Amino acid sequence: MKKIMLLGSGELGKEFTIAAKRAGLYVVACDKYDNAPAMQVADEREIFSMLDGDALTAAVEKHRPDIIVPEIEAIRTERLFDFERQGIQVTPSARAVNYTMNRRAIRDLASRELGLRTAKYFYAKTFDEFKTAADAIGFPCVVKPLMSSSGHGQSYVHNDDELEAAFHEAMEEGRGDVKEVIIEEFIDFDSEFTLLTVTQKDGPTLFCPPIGHIQKGGDYRESWQPYRISDDALKQAQHMAAEVTKALTGYGLWGVEFFMTKQGEVIFSELSPRPHDTGMVTLGHTTNLSEFELHLRAAMGWPIPAIHLEHCGCSAVVLAKEEADHEPDYRLTEALKEDRTRVRVFGKPVQHVGRRMGVVLCYGEVGDDIDLLRDKAKRVAETIIPD
């Protein structure tokens, strides 16, 4: 039986673990706090900060996994190269995880090395550098920590008066010990979308149908599949996704994000070397294999004959409404009266206002009105946790 060590045990890791257990694999779930979602379905658990390199190495030496699957960005990624040299597989690869841990590496790879169209950007370690960059880019602009996820530390700056607060927020909210921010040109986009991309050891690179999504403060709120896009724009996105994943190397599923401008231009935004928040919509039977099953198959070297769109579908997140050291009182009865609707509760043990606690999935036949499904998913999501 193959043993997988999961680094990060949130809701994405939980669904990956479920897929792995269905395939008869052994999973050790790791996170910095106990009873994280993936730990609830894994065989064993380890509790430590993955930014502690010695603790990470000790856990690997204790369990001797065949495969390491990172689920979060905040990892002492240089240790992953050591594990690869020892013969342990890292999914997709140590190089991929190291590059995508912070925005400098991945943005420079995409823009400067591969020549992909991205937003204009600068880096800054001091406020003076930050102010100079803002003057060069102009307003509005977007400010982010070099290493973060789920929108932490991200803000939109509209004038000089907002610069100082944005800089300090990005510095304080960044994950790990990277104290640097990126300031980007604001793209006046029409929409955003994710292209789930699968690289295989013994097969071609495959793409899921595009997924449209809405973010607030850089954090995912809803997604839908398929996202309608012209054939030409889809080919552009697939080309960019194939180029950047090839350069990063390895086998697995990647969440590649793009902007679509009002003029129809496709612009590369970001990339995650793992299942993507917006891809949770695939849990609603939109595709023949969910993003978690795809990630597992690619990691294991198992064949993926094709990816098919089987239903149209939408997802909407369930958000915590208070600060509490316990789970909310989930109200599922009314939600489950809705046809073609599923609720996935993540099992997070504590609440913070705005924290994602679950997701509602609604699906229908290909060709159904996607806007009606989106409205339904959002309406149902609002009822899961009472005020």
C-alpha cells in the first residue's frame, strides 16, 4: 500500500484524502493545528508548522512516505528537494512547489522567461520602494504579499492616502518569513477564470472545461463550470497553462488563473500546483472526474483517458458569521430539499468571521441557465449557518 503524506489539511486536502482512501492508499495528514479537516478522514496525523524545517524532516523520517502532496504554500520548500533526492516523490515536483510558494518566482517565470502576458508589476521591501513603484504603475493598483493564499493581505489602492495602510497590511499578512510585497497594475477585467490543468507522466497534458469565479478581497466566493469563452481565447489560455506547467515540471493537477479583459484579451494571473478552491465545483459532478481524483491519478501515474463535461454546475461558499471556538450549528434540512444540490461541510473546528466553513454545489444539464444555478447556490449557501 502506497503511503501519502499531505502537507496542509484543509478542505482541499480533505477531499484529496477521501479520493486516496477510496483507492486504498494510506494517508498521513499534517497541519499546524489538531483536527484539521483532512485529519478527520486520514489514517494518521502530525501537528507542526511546516515552516519548521526540522519538524518537517522529522515527520518525513518517522513515516517514510512514498509521495508527499503539498496542499498549502507555507512550507519550508527547500527541504522538498532533499526528500526528492532521497527517492520520495513530491507532487507535482519540488521545483513547482518552490516556485509557486511566492509570487516573485512564478511571476518572473511567466513574464520574463516564458513571455506570457501578465499585469505590470514591481516588488518592494521598503515603503520608499513601494511608493516609487506605485508612482510608476499608477492608480488603482493591487497590493499583495509575496507569499499568501485566500486573499490574505491583498488590497486595492486608489490613491496616495491608502498606500501606507496597504503596505503594512501586506507585510503583516504574508505567510512565512518572506517580507516583501508585489504591487501590480490593476487589470480592468471583464471576468476571471480558472483552467484546471493536468500534467501526466505517461500521457498528454489535459484541461478541464474553464471555470468562472468571483473573488472578494482575493478570496474565492463562487465558481461555475463551464465558463463561456471563445475558441481562440481558450487556445490562448491552454497554451499559457501548458507552457508554465511544463517549465515547472512534475505530474499533478494545477489551478491556473486568468483575467479576461473587456477587449477579449487573456492575461495570466496566478498558478497553484494543487487542487484549486474554485475547482470544488467539480464535486458537483460537472466533470467525469473531480479535480481531486485527477490530482490523485496524476500523482500515482494512473491513466486519465479524457476529461468530459457531464453537467453544468455552480459552487457557493458557506461563511462563518461569528468568532467562536466551536463549529456552527449547520442547518441542512431545507438546503437538502433542493433537487440537484449538495452541501459539503469542511469540519473546521473553530469559526472566524468570513472563514469558509463549507460549500454548496448545484448542478444541472449542460446548456441550462448558469445564472439561475448561480443564484440558487448563493441563496442556499446563505441558509446553512443561521444568523
